[in-house]
Amino acid sequence: MKKLIALLTAVVMISGCSAEEAPSQTSANTFTVGMECNYAPFNWSDPEANETNVKAGSAYCDGYDVQIAKLIAEDLGKELVISRMDWSSLEPSLNSGEIDAIIAGMTDTPARRENADFTTPYYQSEMVMIVRKDSDLVNATSLQDFSGRNVLGQQQTMYDTVIDQIPNVNHMTPMESYPYMIVSLLNGEADALTAETPVALGAVAANPSLAIVYFEEGQGFQIDPSETAVSIAVKKGNTDLLNSVQSALDNIDQATRERLMEEATSRQPANN
């Protein structure tokens, strides 16, 4: 899932979202959650405290994932702690015990399941494309329309692996940070970005120069619906915590989940 009114604001945001040092160990009285704080509307960074965000290192973190984490921590009777870190550091930090859980728009995949246990999905979306509004691709309806174009995805995610379904595509080297991807699109280096619906909606809401391409039925990416669902990860074998988190998640009804996503999409700052 972003958010730029202009290239300059994107660059400012990127410089302010470097990884924070994770806590050395978790506490029995806290629920420590890892996320990028750089992937709106699921999570983003704020410079100052407000009624919806949570302290995360030198900044504050907000977004859909934060609101879900708040409800789970409340149900567990623990204080929520957000640990802001790069995407590539999430799984190692979970395995080392630096964090209790990953709530970061992460998909439950067979590869990740080798090192972590997952809850049922807490959000379901679909795959779309983000393009510049002045591009001829704005009227695309199928993957074939992106043949020969420069398409960019996010490193170590499905956003990157699905690109090869596009015939004769120029599959660009993936980037770790989604905001950097948007900068590449705005610069004209990339012609399109892969995205899930919430991320695309947030990017377009924040930046009027972007547009979303929805595919006609049967003409888009062929993926299992589970691949566009996001789940909570805990350390593999930590059954007690998994069951507790799952129970807390089950107490969040579908209407609440949808409302939280709508609010996050409308609330995310323009420079995220």
C-alpha cells in the first residue's frame, strides 16, 4: 500500500522513516509489534503525537495495522509497543525475540510459514496497478496492456513475483520501500506499480497525479485469494501467544475492520 502530493514531500518522508533500533527483548507486560511505519494505509510515520498514533522510536506510527494492534493489545491486557524497522528485518526480529508479532500488511505464505506461525487473515484485498494519470495506461483493462512496459514491485513480496505474469514485461529491480517505488513512478522510470487495493487507494487519494487500473474479470493477475490476505505472524512454535492473538482477532468483527481501513485511508498524511 501511498501518498505523495509532490516528489519533494515523498523524499522528505523517506528520509524520516529509517529503521529504529528494536528493543533488546520483549516484556510480559507488553505486546511488541514490528512494522515498517512506511506502508500506508497499513502503517506510516507521524512526526508528532495525535489521538490515533503510537510512539515508535523517535517518531509515531499510525495506520490500519496500528489500530488492529491496539485492539489486540487491549484484549490481551498488555501495553502496545511499536518497533519500527525495515521490511527485511521483521522476520529475523520475530525469530530473535525482539518483537512478539508482525502486524505489517504481511501475507501468510508457505515460505514464511517455515519460520513463523500465522493467524487467520485480518484483511482481504485484490491486486491492481498504479499508473500516472497522464499515461495511456490509465485506460488499461488487462495484463496484456502492460506488455513491454517498465513495471516495478516491492522486494520480497508478491508485488514483485506477480509481475512475470505480464507478457514481455520489463520487470524492474524491486525496491524495499514502497514510497521509493512511487518516486520512481513519478519520475517516469517506472510505468506502473503493482499494489493491493488499500495501498492504491491511499496513493491516489494523496496524489492526484496517480490513477488506479482495475482489471476486467479474468484479465488481471492470477493469484490465490489467500495471497491478497494479510495475517499476523508470531514466532514459530509459540502456540500460547498465537492462540491468544487469534482469540483477540476473532473479537474484531468485519464491520469494525472495514471501518478502520476506511478511516486509515482517509487519514494517512499526504507525505506518506
